[in-house]
Amino acid sequence: MYGENSSHLRHALGVLAREHRIQQRLGGKGTHTVPETTTVEEREELGKQIRRYRQCVLAWSLQGVGAANPRINLEGTTGRSRGPVEELRYRLTEALSASSAELAHGEELITEQPFATVESWRQAARAAVLGEHDLSGGAGPVGLSEQQRMTVLKDAADIVRGLVALDRRYEGVPGWERLLNQGRLGRAAEACAAHAGCDEADYTVDQLGWRPIPRPMDGPAMPGLAGVLQAQYKLLLHLIELPDARSLRVVMDSQRVVAHEAATRIGDVEPELAARWIIRMQTYRRLVQETRDLGGILGKPDAASQGAIAAGRAEKLGREPLTDTNQLRQLDRIFSHIDERVCAAVEHGIKERLYFLRVPFPRVDDRSPGMVKGLRHRYVPITSPVQTDVLSIVRHELRPAPIKPAPPRGAAQSRLDFEAALRHRPGDPHPPMAL
């Protein structure tokens, strides 16, 4: 996630910002009690390695500025016509293009370094490389609100401020290459940080970003309610793909059964959950009735089998009341996720005309098999004048209430700690930094 990777990046750069006497930390000459342990050539190689790590952090910062303002077009602009965000992006692009260092390769990112300073740079580069997936995924420009974009912009500007301060501190390292227009880059980062910091930060952006692909809970069926949770979770994964019309009806009926069986076995443990699940059961009962003439062959049929398994396990639960509060809360969360995906499937299927409504036609079907001939049927779009209440039930009764995201714990403290690290001077105490 964006919050986890950016927090690791700030923590690593915060540790570096509190370090001084860089040559000594790389094995150079120190006091009479700290002998020299590396040659000039070895420190030059360490400096090149640090620059490759720094290149990764610069690339992350440029991507962060781009995610905060994706409509920037720098072609034909000048220093007077560029705003704070455009100026920072221009200076970052300029610094990256002028640098002779390449991005750190995979082996450098996963190999622990013997020098603590180089190891901190490795940790920063590793977090930056992982964080690039966040800025191109859920934390990309499309999925961010205005306040979230300003928060990402402030984070990127603060990281650049830290890189500029470290660049000045590492000038004594043999073979060190300064950032192009270091002073202008630092001033652009300061101005951009002040611009983005005017509004109140929205740390819910830390919850966005790349997440690993969920894996099914394989293995034998678990006993009791745990087995129902296992089947429901597998059903949730199968609903990532659009089910066909028949499978959708089976899924709806399975959720009616699971909600009914779970609600009748809660007892007095969770009366609010029981009441909510009874309403859910009634909603799905109406949906099953309204979709009895639903048709459509496009889609995946896999969700139907998982829904039937979940309903079968729910019916086999013992008559003893369900008293495990944690499992009940987990089941309620899975109910909400399944309801949301069922709503999305219905909305998408109706909009794209993948689901149709079977309507009787006042003529005899001569082509039907058997001696007795029934009425003809035709399939019409659900949005036609001949329609059911499926869409209304899905939109106004089944769809779960939106969950207001909350910022993770420590989101604000991580940024305050990094701000304090940027203002750190020799002799100041070293408070622990929050991850």
C-alpha cells in the first residue's frame, strides 16, 4: 500500500538525515579512535552505489508529483509561467535526465549492505521501487480526490527536500555527483511543499495502492461456521468475474439460505446482526423471484458451484447458537463484499445488455418439442418498458452503505517525524521514528 511504502521511505531517509560525518561512516578517516577501514576507491564505489539508490527515490518523487497533477504539460513553459507543481516536476525531470547513475538493479535492492548508511539508502530505494506500483494502481491520479493528491504531492516534495539536504552533505564522498541545479531543485521542493501544505491533509490515501492478488482458502472443509466462511470467501473471489444469468440466480439463492441459517442461529449474542441478516435474506428472496425470467449466456459459471457449497454448509450447521463474535463479524464483512459485487454484476450486466428478460409472446411455439406446445418467448433488455424491479431492489435495498475510510494509525506521526529529521542538527537528540 502507498502508506506502508511511503512510511518506510520516510523512515530510511529520516535515519540518513540524522547522520553526519559521512566519510567516516563509509570507512574513511575519523578521530584517532576510529581508524580508516576503506580506501578512496572503495568509498568511490560506495558513492556510486548510493547514487543508484538515490536515482530510485528521485524516480518515485517524480511519479508522485505526476500522480498529484496528471494534466501537467511542460512543453514550451518557462520559469515564469510554471507554477510550484510544474516547477518541481520540471526540476526533477531535469535532475534525472542529467544524472549519469542508473537505477539500482534487483540484486542491489535485495542484498543487505555491510555499512549502515548504505543499508539505509538500500531500504529507501527498495521502498521507492515498491511504491511505484502504488502510484500507478489504486493511488494513481484517477483514484485520488483533490485532498489526497495534495497529500501525495506534499510527501513527494518533502522527500525531494531530504534528497537535496543529503546531496549537500555527501559532497565530500569521492566521485560524488551533485544533483543538477541543486539549489533550484531545493527551492522548488520547498515552494511545492508549502503550496500542498495549505490544505488539510487526507491520510486515507495511505490505504490505497497496490495489493497482492487474493488467494483462495484451499484445503479440506473446515468445521462449523469456519467452513461457511471458507466457502463464502471463495465465492467472493469468483464474483470478481461477471457470472452468467443462471449462476447469478444460484448465487442470490445461496445468499438467501446462508443469511437465513446464520440469522436463526445467532440467538441473543448479536441481535443487531440477526436483524440485519433477516432483512438481507428477505431482499435476496425478492431478487430470486424477480430474476426467475432472467437470461444471458455470457459470463462465468464458476460462482454457482461455490454459492451452492456455501448454502449446503450453512444448512448443515448444528442447532447450537453461534457464539464466536469474531467469526460473526467476519461473516458480516464478507456479506457486505458479496452484496457489493452482486450489485456491480447486475448493474454491469444490464448496462452492457448481457442480461435479458424472458417475456411471453402471444403465439404458440411450433418448434418446441413434445405434443403440447407452449407460448413463444422472446428476450428483451431489462431497461425496456417491460422490466422487473431487479434494478430498483439492487440500488435501494441490497447495495451496502459506503464505508468511510479512516487513515491508518501513525500516518500523521510518520510525516511529523520526517519533518523533524529534516530540521535535525548535530547534537540534537535522536528520538525514535515511527514506521
